[in-house]
Amino acid sequence: MTRPAPKAKKNKVVKAWMDAHVSDPWVKEALRRGYRSRAAFKLIELAERDRLLTAATRVVDLGAVPGSWSQVLRERLGPTATIVAIDLLPMDPLAGVKVIQADFREDSGLTAVNEALGDGKVDLVVSDMSPNLSGVDAVDQARAVHLGELALDFAKTRLQPGGDLVVKAFQGEGFAELRRAVEAHFSKVYVRKPKASRDRSREVYLVGKALKS
């Protein structure tokens, strides 16, 4: 039996992904409603279930590209809210959102966010940051946990007491430790898997409610 060439196999995988993507009902609904990606519905579900946006007026969006979470924040919080979004990749401008292209893992990225916020505390930190995948599960999981830890460290310093945190995580090595770290600083912590998350993905979100003073 003749085996397909590696390039042919790769093209077949890409085509299968594209077919699944364009037929995805969440993708279709995002297009219909003008959201930049299906991820918007993840934040919408989390926000409604855990009352994240009820009193929020100052929010930081970590790992913001392509900007669908910032769109939801602007839509739900209105024009007077302060929203700061950061990502390593360029993001198209979004009215009412301060967009920063920088590496949040570096001091320069953290400094840029803090400068954009000024001295005031924030009400909510959301993080949809994901690592660049190497294909090595142990490496990718460690990188994902590290990003979660960075989001938590930032939330501990910039959230006002009673503020909330949403951080993407992946079930696997280090997840339990990250969850315990969040639990140490928030009154309640929930593990959520929004309906818009793909079933096959290990992706979940840790929702920390009410930062302890």
C-alpha cells in the first residue's frame, strides 16, 4: 500500500479542520453577530453564569487577539468603562478599548498595562492566553500553567478586594496546583467549560470570585 506523502497528509488535515470550522454553529453565529471569533460566546456564558460584569467598570483582557472578548466587554459594560487589552500579536483597533501589542510575559508588557491603567484598581481580569504549541504535551502544559500563574499574579496586585478573575487553563499536569493557587486568593473558585469550547479540547476556565482582602 502506498502511503500518502507528508505534505498530502497535512493538506488533508487542514482541509478537515477548515470544513469543521466553517460548519461550526458557534462560528456561524459569531459571524452573524459581528464578533471576531466564536470565543465571544465563552465569555458571554461565563459572565452570565457567574455575574462577572454586574458592577465592573475597569477590566483587563489578557491574550486578547482577535478581540472578541474585548468586544463583549465593550458591548456589555458601555462606553464609560475602562478596558485595556494586551496581546503579543497585533489586534485590529476596537472603539473604546486601549489595545497594547506587547509580551505580557515580559516586564515591558506588564509595565505597558500598568501605565495604561494608571493608579486605580480594576474590577475584573480575564485571561484567554494560550501558549504557542510545540507539539510536546508536557512542554505545552507547563507553558499554559505558567501563563495562568502570570494572570493570577497580575490579578493579585491590580484587582480591588472583591474583584474577579477568569483564566484559561488546560486539564493535566499542574492544573490542580494552579487551581489551589487561585483558591488561596479568592473566596470562591469554579471550574467552567463553556458550551462554545470544543468537546475534544482539555480547555477549561478557572473563575475566581471575590479577591480576598
